Amino acid sequence: MSPLPTRRAPALLPLLPLLLAAMLAACSTVPATTPATAASGQPATASRGPAAQALHALFDRSWDEALRRHPEWATYVGDDRFGDRLGDASPEAEAAEFDAARRDLAAAQAIDRRALDATDRTSLDLFIHAQEDNLASEPTLGWRRLTLGAQGGFHTDFVWLLRAAPVTTAAQVQQLLARLAAYPRRVDQELARLREGMALGWVAARPVLDRVVASLDKQLAQDNDQGPFFEPFTRLGSAIPAAEQAALQARARALITQQVLPAQRRLRDFVAGPYAAAAPAAGNLSGYPGGAAAYAMLVRSNTTTALTPAQIHAIGLREMARLRGEIAQVMQRMQWRGDFAGFVRHLNTDPKYFHTSPEALLAGYRDIGKRLDAALPALFAELPRAPWGVRPMPAHMGPDAAESYDGPDLDGRRAGWFNANTEGWRRRPVWSMETLVAHEAVPGHHLQIARANELGTLPRFRRASNYTAYAEGWALYAETLGFDLGLYQDPASHFGHLQWQMVRAVRLVVDTGLHELGWTRQQAIDLMLAESGEDRGVVESEIDRYLSWPGQALGYMVGQLKIIELRERARGALGVRFDIRRFHNAVLDQGALPLTLLERQIDAWIAAEQAAAR
């Protein structure tokens, strides 16, 4: 689930490779406030010979430049220096971003890799990978102009940014007011990008735009004081005098009424009008000019492998068949004598499988989380200190929006958050909740991201990095650890776990089907409905997500299968000396990695474990 929120990447859409590459390539050598010992055995301090000095100077410069270019990201990592501005989305700024990537790539490639220690060599490899991944998106201008998607866009990113912004001091609130004042210019830049996309023949699919318009309508319909733009002004720091709070809130109301909402209406009218009129019915990448090349780039970027769409499609079919067999066993365990469609209909309509209110749904998620927190030491040698909580997601996201996670910042001032869809509480069966918490919170996204943040021996960019196949692969793998953590004891919850695993397997088939094989939207919907048994509204939302964010959904199961493969390789090599707790920390304690680098790191860890046992 998000640059910009750590776990809310869906809303970034085609900007994701550009922003992530810029952010993840940049780093700082300032240590975390709570250093952690890396279970993988990396040295505690980096060498400081001439090559290492040049490397870390490059990291420092790139980090600072990236935060200046993307002040939203600075807010999420806890740097308030640029909290009064929004990023520049002009063509000139975008061109400068690619020029910076070329310059940084050349500087990195000029450093003598042989003169670096193991930690710095890995950091250099990651830096180069990020620059190359960024530059791979440069030729795909049309794709980069599809900036509105089924799960949001820059307009919903703005709401999440407001929620993340600190408002403890009056100075911080003044920064936030400046961002409200800057928003109309940002909308105008986005409108120019969308018009450029239209001229290139790149407009999002009509079902996707229907969701965008619905989201904008919800933002515009809410009373100002209850709306998403005023939310941070309802939690101003107690140290701000009451009279000053009232004045700041009055200024916020005026800016929202006079500038933010009119800008949103301009955006809404354009999207619902001329933009939607030019929208294709399907939105398969294969149907756009240069779309096949864009999809190939996105597959490589999101899986961090050389797997082809055809290979991924075949993996999906194989995993679907395996999961169908496991689901059949659960149906037998529940003594269900009908077909799969009837089984799912029963589970989705019997009142005993649903909470009775949004508040009860939140309490249910929190109870699962507390149980999981207590069980984690059985599977992990070291755990992060950062806390996490459960909160409702903004109502304008709609009842079909998937649950998501926002990570803590690097300096530990902000907790991690599991965002629960309380608007969709009537569609959230109890039996699906355990696997969702395991994925989004612990031992999934929160454990992985919070742990990375606290690895003070690593440069900052490695603690802040995110690769879809690694992060989502870990979270999907984390769902399977629920059996060892006391989850899925009820057969219905066991089915809930398998159903979400099936969704991820089907994703491999429908994403490649849509964008490589030319499937229709209805074909993809029909397959996911038949194989997963998920609610139709959820399925349609998922398919529209894949239409507007091609390739991203491939990372989940590709990453999970690689982690399982590496675990079994380690188990086979180490035999009775294999320690699952140490293996898990070996996976986590290098920060997020492309799968190729993860494999290299685990092979080195296996060799070190073997040597230690001699």
C-alpha cells in the first residue's frame, strides 16, 4: 500500500520510478539515533579511504538535492526545511531530474569499486541501479503523463501529505498554509501534463477516470471543517496559544475556500469533460503508442528481475493451480458440499462473518495487531522499536479502496500507521482481517520498513529505500508466517489467507494478460472473480488499479517466491544449524534490495553461517 507516503505508491502511478529513483539513490551518512546491529554481519562503520570519501560525498549531495527537488518526500523522511513548498512538476524540472541522474550515474561509475568495503560496494551497486532505473523511464513520455489512476493521483497525494505534515509549532503550521497557497499552481502544472498526454495519445482508461472523478467529487462535497484539507488544522500543537490557533485555522479556511477548492474544481471539470471524452475504453498499454516498450520497462523495474511477461504469466497459472488445491482442502474441512461460488457467497453474506460498525472493525484490527506483536520474537532475532497504530483512511478514498500502510519517518518522530477502510466496513469480512494485518503491519510492511529505518550502520538512502518486489514480496511472505504466529486457526480465516494469496497469483496472469496479451477489462474481471471469489466491487477496483499502474502488481508474488526460494536454499545448506530468526534478519538487515542483490546477500550470509559453524 505508499515518495510520498512510504507505502502509498499506487497514487504516484508513472511518477513512481522517477521519484523513487531520485529518492532512493540519494542518501546521507548521518547515523540513526538508534543504531542497530546488522544480523548479516556487515561491518559497523564504513571505510573512509579516498574512494569511500568520494562515494559518501556523492550520497550526501544527491540526498540534499533530491529533498530540495521533492519537498513532499522531505516531509515524509522527517526533514522540515522545505515544508512550505510543493515539488515542481514542470517539463523543465523533469528534464533537470534526468540530467541529475546522468550526472550522478557517471560520478558513481567513476569510483573505484575495488577500493570499497563490502557495505559500500553494495551501496554503490544500489545507487547505480537507482539511476539506471530512473533513466530507463525517460523515453516513456506518454506513460509518464498518465498521472491519474484508480487509487488516486497527485490530488490524493496532497491529502496524505497534509496528514503527514507536522503541526506542533506555529512555524510548522505557517509552512502548511504556504503549501495550501501553492496548490493551485501545482494543479495548473498537472493540467498541462494531462493535456500533453492527450496530444501524445496517452489518456487513462474511462473506468479509471470515473474513479478519479468520484474521488474528486467526495473531496469537494465535504464540509470544509470536516474535509481532508482542513484535517491537520484540527490537531494543532497544544503549545500554540488558543487565539493563535484560531487565527491559523481561519487562514486555512480562507485558503481552502478561495484557492484549494477552486483548483480542485478546475481539475474535476477537465477530467470529467475533455479528458474523459478522449479516454479509451480499455487502457491496455499495448494499445498506446510505444506502450509495449513502456510495459517491458515497468516489468523490469517492478520485479527487479529479467523475467519476461510470458514467464510471469506462466508462474501465475502455476500458483493459481496450487492454491486452488489448498482452498479445496479448506472447503472440505468446513464440510462445504456445494461449489466454490456458493462457498464464497456464504462467507460474504452470513452476518456472523462481519463486524457491526466501523468502530468494531477498527477494534478488530487492533486486537489482531496486539496478538501479533507479542508473538514476533519467535521468528525474529531483532525487532524495530518504532510503534504502529490503526486509523481510518480518509472517507474520500471510497469503500473499495484497499487497506494500506504508512511508515515512520527516519528520525522516529512519527509512528507507522495501518490505514483501515472504515467506509467499507460492511464489505470487510472478519475472516479476511488477519492476513491483511500480517501484510500491512507486522510481520509485513511495518516490521520491514521500521527495521530498515533503524539500521544506523547503513547510509540513509538504504534505510529509506523501497523496491516493489522486495517490500511487497516480504509483506506477502509475511502473511504466510501467520501460521507460526497463531493466526488462521479458524478455517474461515485460513480461507481468507489463501484468498489473498490467490489474488496475488491471479495478478500475475491478469496484469500480463491486460498489457501484454491484450485482454479486455471484462476478461480480467471474470478471471479474478472466478478464481479468487473476491467481492465484485473489490475485483473491479483491483483491475482498474492494474490498468492504471501496470507492472506493480507483479512484484508481490515474484518477490515472495524468491524469499521462499532463498529460505529453502539456506535451510538445505545449513541443515540443523539453520535458524529462521537469523535468516529473517539477514533478509531485513540490508534494507530494501533488488532481488538480484538480495540473492547475492543471502548467499554471502549462508557462507558466513557455514564458516562460523566450522
